[in-house]
Amino acid sequence: MQTGEQRDYVEKAPSSVIGADITITGNIEASVDLMIEGQVSGDVHCKTTLILGETSKIRGNIYDERVRVSGTVEGAIETRDLAIEATGTVNGDVSYSRVKVSNGGVVEGTMKCKRAENEQRLKLVEPEPAAITIE
């Protein structure tokens, strides 16, 4: 980046990181953004954003507002926003409001879209045929 050049975006760094060399057996509850590069055998409950790096392996269920999967999940995911990156694999059922699966991302299980009751759906409206006048 050159001097004086502005960035179009600012990427927020995770508040807590579980490194690739760490293995956790047991459930995790986090009230801050969390990035996992290591292995977890247990459920993960996070109130904000959960980022699973390429080396991550989760054996348990995930409950979070936003989840980005670049590693492996063996269990269910319940989230509002889900992104499965090209290196991501999910072996379990997924419940989401919004989803993005990159080319190469894998989901082996059922995917169910959950919508809020007050969320409006777009309605397809057929255009009326244009009137043609011939003189």
C-alpha cells in the first residue's frame, strides 16, 4: 500500500485465537470473536463470529451468529450467516439464514434455511406486456 492510499475495507482481527498446535477436549463458550486453527472435541457456542482456519478440526456442534469454515467440522452447525470456503468441509446438518459455499467447499448432510418471521421475501412479479402501436 502506498503512502496516502486508503483501504476500501478494514478486516477486524479475531479477539481470541486457538492455535494450530492446541487440542481442546470439552465445550467452548465465547462472547467475543474467535478463530480456531487447532482441534476441538466438543460443542462451540460463540455469540459473535467464529472463524475456522484451514488446519481446524471440530468434532461437535457449532452455535454462532456468523461462521466461516475453512477447515473440517464433524457435527451440526446452527448459525445466521454461514460461509464455507473452498477448503471447508462440513459433515453434519446445517441450519442458516444466509449461506455462501465457495467452489470446492463440501457439505455432507442436510441444509435448512431458517427465516425470521418478520423477514420479507421477494415476490416475483411478471411484467405486463408492452403495448405496441402501429401507425
